[in-house]
Amino acid sequence: MDKLSHVVEYHRFVLHEIPSLKGKRVLELGAGRGIWAYLMRSAREDFDSIIVGVDIHPPYLAHCKRFRVYDDLVRADARWLPFVESVFDIVVAAEIIEHLPKVQGPFLLKEIERVCQGKAVITTPNGFWHQREIPHGVASETHLSGWSVSDLVSFGYKVHGIGFRPARQIMDRQPKLWGFLHYTFTPFSQVFPHLGELLIATKELGNTHPIQMSPIARQYFASDKKSKHHMSLDIIHASTIAENNLVNSV
């Protein structure tokens, strides 16, 4: 848990914010090992949905490719996404923003709003979370900033807390007491998020302007799911990101 590579305590709260995948185009930023995509597909009815995973770490993308959880995988920096405006219905950025320097976090938030026409779901620790160990030794997993309730509210997000922040210090030493405090205080943290150990922030973007999709992007989202991975490299524009490579398609 201290590594925070993936926090299981978020599961039910994030899934609560995604009641259906039916006909949805979903973007997951920081795909990692594909856990969120698997949870979304297994816990929700999956009719004609498209889930695209983005990560900057090639071994993570290779891992996701092996298990075929995503319709598509793209290697990109979440601060400069290779997608056209308002093309996704849901964007999930779980445990991502704290891995960016604080001054660069707004770039991520701006990109989420640019590519999303529906709901954005962000999770992050409440404040800076010191790591004793970097997950899997991956440099991009290092915590570089801390985000507060007021930070996220200032960008128009609705924020709820999970757990009890003061209990963070005893997580490893007294896990049973930590668990008791975590589950006891979560209902209060939902109402008073500054108490929470973890934060979940959502924003209804509701972009109603017409989506200006390139011909290639239109073909990408209209194509059969079995052939979509062949389109991925074409929708990554070199003028948008410096390194426009994709994990080998399946």
C-alpha cells in the first residue's frame, strides 16, 4: 500500500462514478498493468464500448498488450495527448497527477478537459504522500507533488474523501487499526473530504460543441473492434507529441 502503485480502496468509488460503459469511449491515463480497464469491463455491462489505455512506460504497455484488456494502447505523455478534441465520453486518471511536478499538473487537467466530452474521474492522495520505495523501480511512479481538496476544487472538480488522513502514519505498523479508522471515517470523509487519506475528484464536462474529428480518427472510432489496434499509430500526430510510437499491435 505504501508504494501506491494501485490502491484497492478506490475501486468501489471509481466504479460508482462509471455506472455504464454502454456505447462509451473511455480513455484511461496511466494504464499501468491494466487493472482499471479489467475492473471496468468485468463490473459493468460492456456493450460496444472502446477503452484506450495510455502510458509512458513501455513494459506496462507490453503487459497490457499481453492480456488484451484494452481495445487500444498508446504510448504518450498525459500532458500532451495525441487525440482530437472531445472524443472520449469518460476519462479516468487514477493516481497520475501526483507523479507530475505541481506546476505541470494543470497541463494534465487541461488535456483531460480538451479530449473529454463527458465525465473526468481523477484520484490522488490527499496531500503529498512520501514513498519509501518506488513501485517496480519505475521512475515515472515517483511522487513529485501533493494535491489538496482546495487545489482540485479550484479547477472545478467535485471532491470526496476516502479513509482518514491522520491514520496514514500507522498503516504499516498497525494495519488492523488503520483498517478500522479507514472504514469508520470514510462516510465522514465523503462529506468532509479534507479528512480523507485519499481523494476522488469528478467533473462533468458536458462539451456540447460538435466533435471535430480527423478522417483517420473517425475511421478509428467507427471501425470494428478487432481492427482498431491497426489504426492507433495513425491517430498519433508527430506535431502533438515528440515520441509517437505504439506498443506492437496484437
